[in-house]
Amino acid sequence: MSQELKFIIEALLFSSQEPLNIDRIKSCFDEAPSTADINKALERLAQDYVDRAIELKKVASGYVIQTKSEFAHWIGLMWEEKPAKYSRALLETLAIIAYRQPVTRGEIENIRGVAVSSSIMKTLLERGWVRIVGHRDVPGKPGIYATTKDFLDYFNLASLDALPSLLEIKSAEQFNLSIKDENDALTPQQEEVEPIEECYEN
């Protein structure tokens, strides 16, 4: 595996606005290198970045070069535009879909103990984090929701298996997606004025 191949792949990853998988990398060559050679180049790149502020990350859609999460605070100070903010109700809904999928809106509401607003489902669909994968064979034929590759990419996950366990979330409050205790559930009116929490893109 040549040093040149590693540099070419590095340049492709730096220039791309989205993750690149092996097939997409191959398509950038007149004579495509083997999958084995590309994987070796990626391994060497990952090793090169061990002691640097950037890293090679494998997500659902492929590979991406990004800054390490521990530097998010300083990077955030550099940009005037603030990260998108999402309500706890939206994040809880997303968490339920991620861990219980495929799931209907009614099933989400049963778990949360409160109604899920249409604006929350619209936002999740517009962000591309969830999609309707079918309809439940019951009266009304409700839509069945599941997460997408865009969801995995946004949260820096290679697959759903990489999601933290529910126990880890409860103890560390990862992603701010802990599910409320039934006795502490909010009403739909309270949700509208509930303080929002930030969700940073890695």
C-alpha cells in the first residue's frame, strides 16, 4: 500500500461534505485500488491522528475526518451561529424511536405518558433522523417510525448497536435523552414552555 494512496484518500475525505464509503472512494480513481488496500490506508490514517485534534471516524454512511469531541467547546466559541437547540420532548421522542423501533406515534405517547405534538414528528422527519417504514395493520393504519442513516451519522454512530445502553444513559445522561418517570410526566401545555437543551453536532 503506497503512501500516495493514503494521501489521496485523506484529501478525498477532507474535501467531501459527507461520509465516504469504500465504493465511493473507489469511484474517484481511474484504476480503483483494492478494498484491502483502501482499508489499510484508512487504518494508517486513523493511526496518524491518534495524537492530534482530528480523528478518522466510521459512521453509518462511511468514513469522515472530524475534530475530536473534546474540542467542541472551543470550536463552538469560534462560530457566531449557535448550534441547533431541541426540546427535551423532541429528544425523548427520538430516543424512544431509536430504542423501541419500529414504533408508532401512539406507542410513543403510551411510553411518554403525554401526547406527541405534530411539530415534533415533522421536525424529526424534516431533519431526516426518522422515516415512516410502514403502517401497522390495525384500525387507522398508523405510520411506523424508525431511525435513518442520517440519524446515525449525526450522532457519530456506525450502527444502532453502538447506541449506549439505557442504563448508561440514565447514569450519565448521555444525549440528554433520559426518559421521564411516569409520575413526573409533563402535560402538553407544559412541554411548550419547557427549557430547551442543546444538541451539538460532533
